[in-house]
Amino acid sequence: MNATIRVHVGIDDSSRRRFEAHHAHSFHGTGAYARQNLLEIVVTALEKQIEEVGLSRPRSYLGFLGTPLPFVASASLATVIPGYEPPTGSLSTTTALALCVFVAVPFFRQSRETRTG
């Protein structure tokens, strides 16, 4: 009965094998496509947030802001795990992130002035 349903639907074993061979990348990389879609959603959301703050050309800031933001967000979300001590609770982590911003602000300002002027 199973073979009858396949033939009735129009998918026999040889057709299925040809289809899978032709589209092998989509069958074996399904997890990779899901991860890529998730990352594209995150990147798009970050770009919109940067643009809403008022910064033009959000792509130029994405590399810098896209790195500590997931770190801080995941560390904060992980605090629901009992016994987990977040790294953001330490003064050294806060100081390191502040120093990164302290160095990045003049760098981005200088690069923006050289582009426009």
C-alpha cells in the first residue's frame, strides 16, 4: 500500500533519489540554513536599533556593537540558572567594556569625519 501511495502521488524511489541528488545541499544543510536565518534576523534587528538611535550607516557600527551585545545579553539571560554568577557582575568586565567604548568612540568619530570631509 505504501508503494501505491508513492506512485499515486508521483514520487517513486527513483524520482526521489534523483530529486535528493539534485537538491542534496538543502537536505544536508537544513540546520545551517536555520542558523543563517536566525543570524540574519539578529543582524537586521541590530541594524534597526543602531539606525533608530540616530547613527547613519549602521553597517559600520555593526561589528563593534554586535560583539559585546550578545555577550551581555546571554550573560544576563543565564542568570536564571541557579548558581550561575554572571561575568557582567564583575567590575573587571564592566571596566573592559567601558574601555572598549572609550577607545571606539573617537575611532568612529575620526573615521566618520574622514569619510565626509
